Amino acid sequence: MTKKSAPYAMILPYFLLYIAFGLFPILFSLGVSFTSWDGIGEMTFVGLKNYVRVFTQDKYFYKSLWNTLILLGISTPIQITLGLLTATFLKDFFKKTQNGLQLINFLPYITTPVAVGIIFQLMFDWKSGVVNAFLNLFGAESVYWLGHAWTARAVVIFMLIWKNYGYKMIMFLSGLSTIPDELYEAAKIDGASWWARFTKITIPLLKPIFVFVIITSVINGFKLFDEPQLLFNSAGQPTGGPDRSVMTVVMKFYDSSFKNFEFGYGSALAYCLFLVIAAASLVLFRVVNGKKKED
Amino acid sequence: MKKTVWIGKIPLYLFMLVLSVCALLPFYMMIVMGTHYSEDLYTGVKLFFGKYFVENFHAVMRQNFLLYYANSLIVACCNTIGGLLVSALAGYAFAKYDFRGKKPLFAMIVATLAIPQQLGLVGFVMEMRWIGMNNTLFPLIVSGMANAFGVFWMRQFIESSVPDEIIESGRVDGCREFGIFFRLIMPIIRPALITIFLLFFLWSWNNYMTPLVMISDQKYYTIPLSIALISSEYRTDYAARILALSMGTIPILILFSFGSKYLIRGLVAGSVKG
């Protein structure tokens, strides 16, 4: 194979696979979103009716969008702060134990979501959960965590933080190791405190990683499904938690498409979610770039 | 002087201690709860190991758990190795060759990073039904094999860590283009390969939604789906389910214990230019 044709042969497997199992399904879903179809019977073209229904008749779409925004908006900043702090602490103060601590803090991220759902259900159980036992120890009353809208949200937010800060930590650790040590040494000689070095060197130089982490967190946050779904998965629990307070957009999509078999409406929901994500990404890029100009 | 430095660090150690305990506690609870009698889990907090491990283990095994384990392994291995090769090849082409259409093609790949996988899920399910592949492991293996993140990361890594001279010298020695990739490039990019391998394997192993909507035949269940099947004599056996989950975490735990230091090294080199 010549030097000219080789790169095409190398990217061919990617594009073949993507077109067959990525692009085709996406375009097909777009077509389905203009129809009313249960996947088996006749497919009837309904135009924009599904989209009109999403935006004007389905109050649960707005509710699920709102829920997703709350869960995402509260948990992401905490995840990022915790991840950044652990990464810096590990690098500056825990050199010898870094490998072990790194694995411990990364452990939540590698645990299967199904396990996380069941474990948190039991840990936050009203009667026998370890969390209420801990509260009782200090004389506080037991809380019916999974029974009220806002406490259920708090549990999911806690789950998300617990699961994801380790991943953020890894990202920041990789970013930190690209900052040359000489910078810190020079600052130390000039008498800069740890805090000054952290705010004047670490944070500004980590900007590319911040951009990457923030944007991927938001994109992934909108896809939230596994954790809240599995927390309320067992028998007797309402879908989406009490008052559907943790029902996310993807849960709504899953319900419509694969429980009610409204393939057309489900596809329209997925496309609406995509529009929201695209808009959010654009706004975020603007904000990030705007900040860059100020510097 | 030294002493004050040490005392000043106490809050820092406390912070790391509390965080590490929080990270470990649910994990520890998972292992502990798998050794108790299921109904006992609802009668009080269980902080220490119970005596019901063997019975729970039998309850897990009664449900063909080894079959689901094998399914998960087949899916994760095929998906990961395939995805790794595809990403590394494409990443290499984008990093080290000049060819027509390179820029728009790469921009297209990056743009697909923002597309949620759920967008095509309905279409994917129907596609698999038409080619008769629903209710096999095939859709789980190919879904996500063309991974934009993988290509993006591989390109960054290869661009910054593979010198052009190596490729040139390979050509002078009469290596073919693919020969250069497999014999000269693959060994150099090992840290990136390990990093991507770990992440792909993790994502595939823990994938819940794709098998959930794709597989209805129990023969092809993967571990995350099979958990709901575990029950003993007309009751839901939570302890056995939790034991199964602990067992399902073992391969990931082993991989990451060995690979966690490579993970950062691979990510670092990839992010230099990012």
C-alpha cells in the first residue's frame, strides 16, 4: 500500500463502523421522530406533531429537564472542586502514597451503576440504613431519604458527586503533571505561599483541562440515566422517585420508547435533548472564550 | 520548626481521610452485605461480615451467573480490543499523514463527541432487528466501537510522542505503511493504549442501557442485567444480588489495580497538546 492511500485505509474501519452503527441509527431515528410507530405495526407520518407534543403538552418533559438541570447544576461544581483539591493535595503533599490514594478515590467511578443503585438504596434506607444510624448517633432523627422529593434529589446528587469526583481528580492530575516544576520552585524562592501558588500558577495553567472537564461534565450530565433509574428500580418504588423528582430526560426517553413503545415520540424526545445539549455546549464555549479575552 | 509544619497539615490529612473513607465505605458495605441473610439487611446496620456467604454464593450460581459473566467478558473484550485498534489506526492516520479531507473529517469526528448515544438508540434497536442480530451479543460488541473520544485522544498522544524520524527510518528499511504502525508505532504508544483499554473496558463492562433495551433473551444477558434475575424461592434475594455485584466488580478491580498508574501517564501525554 502506498503512502498516499494508506491513511484512507487506516481511517476506513472507523468510518465504516460509525456509518453502520452510529450515523445510520441516528438518521433513522430522525425519520422515526416524524411518525407515530410502535416498532411493529404501520408507520404513520405525523409531521411535527411529536415535537409540538414535547414542547406544549408534555409537562413531564419540562419537569425532567428541570430535574436534570438541578442534579447537574448542584453536583458538577462540587465534583470539580473536590477533584481539583484532591489532585493538588495528592501531588503536593502525598507523593509517597499517591498511587494508593489515587486508586481509593477512583474506586467509586469504576463500580457498576447497578451496584451503586442497590448499595445506596440500602445505605439510605429509612429503618436500617447506615446513614440514619449515623444521624441517630448524634441524636438527630431518622430521615425518610427516598420518600420525599428534595431528599431523594439530595441522595442522587450525593451519588453523583461520590461516583464522579475521582474521574475529575484523574483528569486534573494528568493536567497538573504538565505544569513544569520550575515554575513552582521559582515561586517558592520568591516566598509565595501554597495558596498563592495554587491560585496564581495551578489554576490559570489548568485552564485547558478546566474547559475539557466542564464541557464533558455538562454533556454527560444531560445523559444522566443509570444512577437515578437504579436507585428507584426495586419493586414498590415509583418511577423517577417520589413525585418524579429525579426523573431525568433520558429516563423519560426510555419510558416513552421502550416501556410504552412510542418509538416516534421517544425519538422526538431524544432529538429535543440533543438540541438542549447542543445549545448548552455553544453557550458554554462562548462563556469560556469570553473569559479568555478578559485575561 | 518541623513540628509546626506537621501540625499545620492535620486538617489536610483529615480531609483526605474523610474523603477516602467516603469513597471506600459504600464499596466496603457492598462486600459486607453480600455475606448476610437478605432479610437481615433490613433489620439493622451491618458493618461486619456475616455468615451467609456460602448460601448467597449458591443462590448466585443457581442463576447461571457464570454464563452472564462469560457474556460480559466476551462483549467487553471484543468491544475494547476492536475499539482500541480502530481508534489507534485512525488516530495515527490523523496525526502523521497528510491527506485530502483530513481537516473536515477530523472536525466531524470531534463534533460527534457532543451527540448523546441515546439519539440513535431507537434506530439502532430497529436496525439490529432487521438484520436479525437483536438478542445476540453482536449489538453490544459493535455499539460504541467507533469511539470519537478514542480517536481524538490517540491523535493527541501520537502527535506529541511519536517522532517523525521513526516513521521515516521504517520506510527507508522497506517497511510497509501498516507494518510501520504495527511494529514501530504500537510499542511506542503503549501508555495510551493501556489508558484507552482501561476506559473502554470499564465503559463496556458497566454498560447498562444498551443491553437493557437490546436483549430480552436471558441467554445473552450481561452481568448488569442478570442481577435482577437473582432470587431464591419466590423472594428477592438482595444479599445474593449484592454478592453477585461484588463478584462482577473483581475483573475491573484487578485491571485498575495494575493499570491505575498507567492511566495517568497515558492521559498526561495525550493532554500535553490538548
